[in-house]
Amino acid sequence: AAKEQGRNCYRYFTSSMQEKALYRRQLANELRLALNSSQLQLHYQPIVELTTGNMTKAEALIRWCHPTLGMVSPAEFIPVAEETGIVIGLGDWVFHQAAQQAARWRTLHDPEFQISINKSPLQFRDKGNDISRWIDHLRALGLPGQAIAIEITEGLLLDASKAVTDKLLEFRDAGIEVSLDDFGTGYSSLSYIKKFDVDNIKIDQSFVRSLKAGSEDLAVCEAIIVMAHKLGLKVVAEGIETNEQRALLAAAGCDYGQGSLFSMPLPEEEFSALLSSKEVTEEVAI
Ligand code: C2E
Ligand code: MG
Ligand code: MG
Ligand code: MG
């Protein structure tokens, strides 16, 4: 189609495509090297129980501090990692970091602390025996499956092959919870939730952003919460930024919240400090 629109357009199209491809190839090469350096880090964002305010879980979010580009967003490099297969090694790295961190925070702060990690659809195509390796690793750290949860998106369920559904079952058999991330943005079919038996639904931030009393977004959130609870699932609302959003979601019976109102994702040490300060204020309150 670009060719029909004339020569200039065609040339412009190709060169920008080439530039993009080049940039992505460069990013991929650097990402491969970054995997074995300290450029990659996990940040942690609290997942808060809305009724008590307790931070009982955290989501691990990857950060890449590139030597010349600065912070590269996961929204930019995860797709590159997927295209090149790097995401498999990256996923293992994320899992190992998160498991170690879960072991530390379960010892120091809360014996039931759970860390959620994101798993992109491509990671499910790994033919390797990753789940049994993961379970062995958890056992070696003295952790039950419940220390870790995985977040998947609806896209995975859409074209779910038997291999994918088998893997999801293996996670759940090991006690590793499965959360459906960004719920409401894809082909959120109720039948998927039933068929795949997930543990948690994460309402996408696009529904939370303009939440107001009497709004359509609130009606959608309320409907998701009622449905999820009837199916025995817990609900997490993402992107809570104001007290009003929190109050409306709590009143609607939402179980957990995540967002800048509580804290944006933090490096390990700052998250630890947040956990400690919470404990101090709670002790003072008693
Ligand atoms: P996600 O899993 O839906 O993560 C939530 C995103 O929302 C995070 O962006 C988080 O920083 C941001 N966020 C949280 N609270 C607020 C808020 O109150 N307001 C606003 N405006 N944003 C908020 P982040 O860290 O840039 O991650 C983007 C996406 O990249 C994630 O979306 C996830 O899909 C992907 N990702 C991140 N880490 C990993 C990873 O280790 N592996 C894989 N496969 N994907 C990852
Ligand atoms: Mg997520
Ligand atoms: Mg999300
Ligand atoms: Mg997302």
C-alpha cells in the first residue's frame, strides 16, 4: 500500500522501518549483555489490602538502567525481549530475584508475603522444563508455591494451546497463584476465567483512572468485583492514585489495591524501609 502512494512515501516508510529494526536489534544485543550485569533491577510496588491497609504482597517490575539511554521502560524492551527469545532468560532471572526477595521479606516482615511476577505469553512457549526447575528452586529456598504469583494477560488465554493450559495447571498445582492482569482491556470473556481457573483478577488502570461516584467506570468495576467474588476470585485494582478512588473501590468490595496513592514501584531497599516503617506505626497504634 505504501508503494502505491508514491516513491517518496515508500522510501520514507522503508527507512523508518529500517531504523526501527536497527534500533531494536541494538537494544536486543545490549539487553543480552545487560542480563549478566547490574543494569537490570527489580522494583517492587506494594499491593495493599483495602480494608486493613496492610501491604501483604508486591508486584515485581523490571527496570533497565542503560549506560547511555538511561532508564528504558519495560513497555519498550519487553517486546524486543519477546521477539528475540531473550524473554525466556529474562523471565528466569526475574523469577530467581523475586524468589530470593520473597524469602527475605517472609523471614523479616511477614511469613505470608507474596511477590507477583509478570509472565508474557511467549514465556509459555518455552519447551524447557521451567516449572519443575522453578518449583525445585522454591523448595531449595524453603518457600511454598504461595510465595510467588504469576501475572498473565488475556492474550495468553485467547490462543491457549494445550501446552499453555497444562503449564497454568502445573503452576496452580504447585500453589503458585495465577492473576489475570490488565483485565477489561482485551477480550475479557467470562468463559476464559471459568475455563482457566485463575486466582485473581487485576482490574486495568484505565477503569480506575477516572473513577467517580455514579460513573460508568464504577459500574464496570462493581460488576467485575461481584462476578469475580461469585467465582471465588480475589480482585486487585491497579493504578489507584486518589483517596476517592480507593474509597469507591473499597465500598464496592474490592480486595486489594495498587497504585501511586500507596507507592509507586520502589528499589528493594526503599521497599524494605516502607515495610519497616509500616510495622513501627502499627506498633505505635497498638
Ligand atoms: P503491568 O504489569 O500492568 O504493571 C503496572 C504498570 O503500571 C507498571 O508500569 C507500574 O509502574 C504502573 N503503575 C502502577 N501504579 C500506577 C499509578 O498509580 N499510576 C500510573 N500512571 N501508573 C502506575 P511499568 O513498571 O512501566 O511496567 C509496564 C509493563 O511492563 C507492565 O504492566 C508489564 O506488562 C510489563 N513488565 C514489567 N516488568 C516485567 C517483567 O519482569 N516481565 C514481563 N514479561 N513484563 C514486565
Ligand atoms: Mg502486572
Ligand atoms: Mg496491569
Ligand atoms: Mg500491562
